Amino acid sequence: MKFACSICLLVLLLVSGMDAELQCSPCSEEYLMLFQERTSTDYSILYNSIADPLHATTVCFFARDYPDESSSTTVDSQCVYSYAIAESNNEFNFCLAPQIRVLINGNRRDVGFGVEDDDWHHYCFTWSDVNGDYAFYIDGVSVSSGAGFVRDGHISSGGTTVIGQDQDSVGGDFVAAQAYVGDLTQVNVWNKVLSESDIQAQASTCYISEGTQVIKWSQFKDKVQGGVVLMRP
Ligand SMILES: [Ca+2]
Ligand SMILES: [Ca+2]
């Protein structure tokens, strides 16, 4: 992955005392969210975040686990993305530990391994109700795929999206052990399956065709709660 590191020196100069925690952002034009504490009170929340049911979707983001988080022996789900409706608090989730995994309608698929280092990585998951085809990508490479996952189903509209926590009720019932701890940028959701080449372009250059998402990263920055640190480019 190519990192755009032009802002790193400036960032390091501006944030004294945090130097050891910072690495170059993969997306020099985009703000970062830093989830620095294992707590149930740090998150960003969007209500009524999907207008129409999703019969296909892609969710992607860049994440950098903090050292020792992913190898922690405590229960640690590292839930980056959680979408809940009244009938299903796990309508659509994407968590990184103990295995990189997704839930749709409460049904689970995972890649069989967790995050193995504390570097930035680009994560994507694609799904379609046609055959229930799905795929996980890490750094633009498909690492796990299959069929029959929520075949002919959908992700319901009108739910609430939370970044950084797993919802066990709509907009709440967070558990610190399931929180994401690390840096995050460019969480986006589409209502279609992105092509492998689109995902590779995102992973390598952070390029996203603007206006194509159903949930955009820019929507989250004014919805932050608790101690999440926003770092602007
Ligand atoms: Ca939970
Ligand atoms: Ca849940």
C-alpha cells in the first residue's frame, strides 16, 4: 500500500506527546478519527442512515489497530461498523477481532484470522442478495469469499449506524470490550458491489468516486461522542 505521508511531519509536530502513536495516514486529504481508550462512550452515530433497503452493499474503511489491542487476551471485538434496526441489533456489523468478520441479519461470516499487526490496512466487504455472494478484501486483495450468505435477503432501511461500538439496541447498549480502539478513516458504504479494481484503487490511492456512497465518511465527523479525537488534514 502506498501511503501519502506528506502530512506526517506536520502532524507529528502539532501533536506533541502522541508521536509514538502516530503513523502516516493512508488518506492525506481525509480526516482521521482516533479511538484512544477502551470505553463504551467513544463513537460516532448517524440516525436513519439508510433510506432504502440494501440488496447489495460494500463497506470499506482504513483502520490501524493500536499495538497489543488485537492480541489482547481480554474479550475484544474491535467493532468498527455497526448498523442496527429495532428488530435486529446486528443487522449489519463489521468487526476486526478475534477474527475479521461481518454479520448481516445476525448471520456471520469471517475470514478465519484477526488483525495481525498495528499498521494501517484497508478493509472491504461486499455482498449481494443474488446467490448471497460475498467477499472480504484486505489491502485490495480478496482474502475470503463465498455464496449462500443471506441469499435473497436484504439489509433493512431506517436503521442507525455507529462507528466505533457494537450496538445491542438501536443507538446504545455498548460494551467496552467490543469497542474499536485505534485510528480510522474513510468509512464508506455503497448500495452495490464494488468491483475488484475499484477496491484496489481505494486501497492503493484512497480514490473514491464522490457521490456514489449511501453513507459517506464526511457525515460522521460532526456526530462524534465522548473522547474520540478528530485529526483534520
Ligand atoms: Ca454487543
Ligand atoms: Ca450487537
